[in-house]
Amino acid sequence: MAMIAQPDRNVNASILLASASPRRRELIALLGLPVETTSANIDETPYTGERASDLAIRLSRTKAKTVASSFGLHPSSSPIVVASDTVVSRDGEPLGKPCDAAEARSMLRRLRSRTHQVFTAIALIDTRTHREVSDLASTDVPMREYTDDEVEAYIASGDPFDKAGAYAIQHNGFHPVDRLSGCFANVMGLPLCHVTRSLRAIGLEPTSDVPAACQAHIHYRCPVFEAILMRTV
């Protein structure tokens, strides 16, 4: 169901990104809006039997509410809190960030030569009106047949340890993904077209051409942005 926009939301309204991820900070800057960042320290442990998509939704909402709660009922400033959570799913099982090299090795071997899913949930809270908007992006990710030696070199680089599923799609040395046909930014951790349509639901329009800025930044010709932006949340 489409949500009624708030036309009086100033186009210069600021965004408060509830994330310490440098990748998300890079991406959200492409909206062309004033952005500040903070972190939401929450327990990210999955519930027993919790599906990957449900986990992403729950954690993104918890992050947004945790940060928004600090503004109280009558805030002196009223940013839009944006939170997201990305979960890699293999056969329905959430794969989090590996705690050590052995776990990273296990994850990467499980994902090799197979297609898995990446879910990123977006949660927005307007601290002026206390309105909440949520959205969910899903991308099928085909992994290439990388070798054990490539896995070991990638683990030695230290890159897998702060990544869900133990990999970064944009890593220049590893290049783990083969022939992606969905949202690249979703796999990086912040699907900007989903963020854009969520912002529009509360009456805030990015000042940049988001699809063009995103594709130029990640060097990827996106085949799905038009379909995403045509839908509402």
C-alpha cells in the first residue's frame, strides 16, 4: 500500500545514519543530502529458527528505534534516522560475520559456485513526526568457482572479518561474485533505490540522481533500479 507523502518535509532535512560501516557511509552520501553518522550498539544474535529476512528487518528496526529514542518527544533537531541491516542467507540460514579464519573459510567454501541470497532491511524514523517506514531488498548472488588458494589469500588480507557471509562483493582482489543481475548496492549493505523510495514515503526527495550516482560510484550498470523506484513502500 502506498504511503501518503509529507510535502512539508524540507528538502534540506538531514539524515542520521545509524551505522559505523564505511561502505554505508560512502553510499548514503550519494543521496546528496546532509548526513551525519552514529552507531547503534545492539545485540545482533539471531533468534532460534529466525529467517534471514526476518532477522534483517528486526535488527534494522531495533537500530533505528535505539538511535531515535535519544531525541525524546520534542527534539531541538529532527533528522531522519536511517538504519539498515544486511544478512547473507545460504539455504535459508543466516550467515553473520565470521569470528575467526576457520569460520570465514567455512562460509566462503559453502558459498562457492552456488547462488545465495542477500537481504538488506531499511528502517527510517522521522524524529519530528515519529513516523516509521520500513523496506526490504533481496538479491540473488551467484558466486564464482574461486580456488582454495584464493580463499586463503583473501582471509590473510583481513577483509572477511567485518562482512556478513565473510566477503565483500566490491573487493578488488577477490572478486567473489559471478554475473550479478540484481542490486549491487544491496550486497554492499545499503540499497540506495530502496532508501530513496522510503524517503519519498515521508516526503523527502534526494537532491541527486540516485541511480546515476550509484552506478557511477560502484561501476555497475544496474538492470533493476527502474523497477525498484516504480514501486512504493
